[in-house]
Amino acid sequence: MKTQVAIIGAGPSGLLLGQLLHKRGIKNIILERVTPDYVLSRIRAGILEQGFADLMREAGVGARMDSDGEVHDGVEIVVNGRRERIDLKGLTGGDTVIVYGQTELTRDLMDARVDSGQTTHYEVSNAQPHGMLEEQPYVTYEKDGKSYKLECDYIAGCDGFHGVSRKSIPEDCITEYEQLYPGGWLGLLSDTPPVNPELVYVRHARGFALCSLRSQTRSRYYIQVNKDDKVEDWSDDRFWAELKRRLPDDLAEKLVTGPSLEKSIAPMRSFVAEPMQYGRLFLLGDAAHIVPPTGAKGLNTAASDVYTLYTILTKVYGEGKTELVEKYSEICLRRIWNGERFSWWMSNMLHTFEETSDFEDKMYTSEIDYYLSSEAGKRVIAEQYVGLPFEEIK
Ligand code: APR
Ligand code: PHB
């Protein structure tokens, strides 16, 4: 079997890349370990930067996002009871974000891939990149008890943090940077009206909280918990009571509670692998980097990599600009490290960790107070939150 680009992983990175390449007539096949339903069962964030939304539209899968997604002009930050709104639109000259769940955009991408008749092999096992430094790399894999070899020009490792692609790069050819945070995010999804029309990030002595949403009838809430907490430790009632303790009184009074549709704890981690390529193997999204969810950058940094590889391969196949291939990692990392820093900064500004000294706590509180007290400070937060423009690739 042969294609031009072999994509490992059918999460948002792999599916969006596949759809964009298809639009440019670049053949690709996706190899995915689990079933489509399993991919869709993962509840993740849902804040799309302008760049991500534009890529979805360019891929021809932006219709439901534009009709069902909510454009948000601002977000709120509450620090020890003081509420400040960040006017994203006003402070960035018109940029906004779209609230649209990752599950929905993944469903849109899956449907578009089926409609376009592209090949996706689900439930494959032992996918393994080979010949990455050769002219003709390939991927071996198994499905239904048979072994296969997929020959290709390039391999896109879109297989997430626990995937095979990053681990296929020799240890002496890759450097990993990591920071673990002593806390986790307990998230709850409920069919209840959002407590506030815009997202509310809360710094509180008891811990971080976030009020988010999926629609006007479906809410997504988070509270910071200890890194060793188990979701079984948190009944719905205990979750709602703790969330109310961390919200400003007027929001706590308005909060509509209800049964959880989903409840899970996500770890807080910063991680980057450099370089994000090895010969003709490229790493995209969670395969190359992880951010703590505070800055809503997980999906958006993945989209940044997809934009870069899609643009490079379009120029390679369309204009013969093969020299761009070696630029992939360098271009990606400039934007990735910016997203990592913002997510790390937001996490330290808005979380109180047991390990944080009283002095450090005062430093973080003073810093976020300064940013929220000045237009310049709010503009910095706004520019980072809506996302910096993608780098032009010539
Ligand atoms: N072979 C084939 N598929 C694999 C393998 C493998 N060895 N290992 C992992 N996969 C699949 C997973 O089953 C998953 O569907 O690769 C996909 C990776 O998807 P994600 O982990 O969602 O990563 P990505 O597509 O980069 O999307 C990043 O998803 O997890 C969120 O917070 C994250 O918003 C971010 C976004
Ligand atoms: C979400 O809606 O799941 C969400 C929103 C903003 C974040 C993280 C998660 O920063």
C-alpha cells in the first residue's frame, strides 16, 4: 500500500491535517489505534483561536462550528473575589475566540473524511514508523490479525503524548522539557445553563476554579484538586459545594447544579520535545507538546503545527520547495514555546499549590493584580488568549 502522507492518529491533529491535505490533492491515509466512538468519547476543552477556526473553514468543515459555536468577545478573571473582564475584542483590535467542544469539531472532521472517501484504518495495532531518514519511509501495522506496510513520502505523528511516533526518534536525537504541577483539574459536564455568559477563571485560596460552557444549555466546570485525588473521591454534590465555595457570591447564588454527564481528572503538565521532526517523520500536537489546560492552548497549539506542516507540504508538492521540510520544527517551536509560556504563566497566576511558599503566593497575587489593573497588562493577556498570528511561510 502507498500514499503520500501517512498520518498516525485520528484525533484533532490527524483529522484536521488529513482534511487540509486532501483539499490540496495530497493523498493521505490515517492509522488509528481505537474506534471512532472511543475518539469521540474523550471530553476535552473547546476554546478555538481565530487561526484554528480559519483552518476549519479552509478545510471545508467550519459550517457547524460557525452555526453552533459561540463567539466570545471576552473572559473574566476573579482574583480573591475581585472580578475583572478581559475585553478580548477591544484589546486586540477585533479578535475573538469560538467556544465549540473538541468532541463536536472532531465529529465534523470525521464526517468530512468519510464524505470525501478518504481512507482511515481504525483499530490498528503496533503502528511503527520506519526509514525516517530514507527517501521512502514507511509504517508497518497490524489489523484483524494481518500485517501491513504503508509506504509514503512523509509520516505525520499525530498520535498524542502516549503515541509511538515520538518514541521512534532515537533518544540522542531528541530533548524533552517537562514540568509537572502539584495539582489536577477535576472537570464536570452537565446539562445546566452556564452560570455566566463568558468564561470565568477564579484564583481562590481553596484552589482554582473555571466556569466554562458548551452551549446555553450545557456547562463545563473545573476545580483544582490534589494530584493524587481520584474521581471516585468526588461525588457530584461534593463537586458543586466546593465550586460554590470558590466562586464570587453573586455567581455562587446563580449556579444551577445538576447530574454530571461526565466527570474526570486531568493532570497538569508542561512538556515539549525538541526537535519536532526526525528526517521525514513530523510530530504534531500532543505527540510533541503538552500544556496545562489553564490557557486553553492544547487544541490551538496542535492546530498551529497542522498549519505549519500543511503549508510546507503544499509548497513541497505544489512548488517543489523541498528545502522547507527541514524548517518545520524551527517554525513550530517559535509558536509552541509562546503557548507553553502563557499556559505556565496563567497556571501559576491562578492556582495556589500547597508547595507554593507564602512569599511566592504574594508575588503571584501581586503580579496578576498588576496585569488586571492596567490596560497594557490586560492587552497582554488578551493577545495571548486569542492567539498570535500564524507565521508566514514563504
Ligand atoms: N497508533 C495509532 N494511533 C494512536 C497510537 C498508535 N500507536 N497512539 C495513540 N494513537 C491515537 C489515539 O488513540 C488518539 O486518537 O492518536 C490520537 C491522538 O489524539 P490526541 O491525543 O487527541 O492528540 P492530538 O490529535 O494532537 O490533539 C490534541 O487533544 O487530547 C487533546 O488536550 C489535547 O486538545 C488537545 C488535543
Ligand atoms: C473548557 O471549556 O473545557 C475549557 C475552557 C477554557 C480552558 C480550559 C478548558 O482554559
